[in-house]
Amino acid sequence: MNINYSQLAQLELLNALNNINSESDLNEFKDLVAHYFAQKAQKSIDELWDQGIINEDTIEQWGKEHMRTPYNYAKNRS
């Protein structure tokens, strides 16, 4: 049987989820997953910073951007 890493990760997550027996366990698991992805994002940002791809000006610019899709009230009205 040939299994890829994505499928293996899904199996590992299902195994972990089978051991969640309370709301506090679930919250702890969600915090753990959130922390994992936050660390990965921070590592990627640090690499971009070290490579000179982003700098303080870039981050300031990101803070001023409005990335939301404009809501068209008339179009979405019932």
C-alpha cells in the first residue's frame, strides 16, 4: 500500500482526535494546532526578513491595506 504524507497526516490527526474526551481536551488540541501553524508562519516571515524580501516598511504597508472584497448591498439584497 502506497500512502502519501497528506494521507498519513490525516490518519495521525484522526488518531489524535479519537483521544479527545472533553471540551478542555478539544480546546487544548485546537490551541496546539494554532500554535503549530503560528510558529510555521513566523518562521517563514523571519526567512523573508533575513533575505531582505520584506522589511519594516513592507509590514507598515500591509497594515494599511484593505484586502476585503467590497460588499455589494444591492446585489445581495433579497
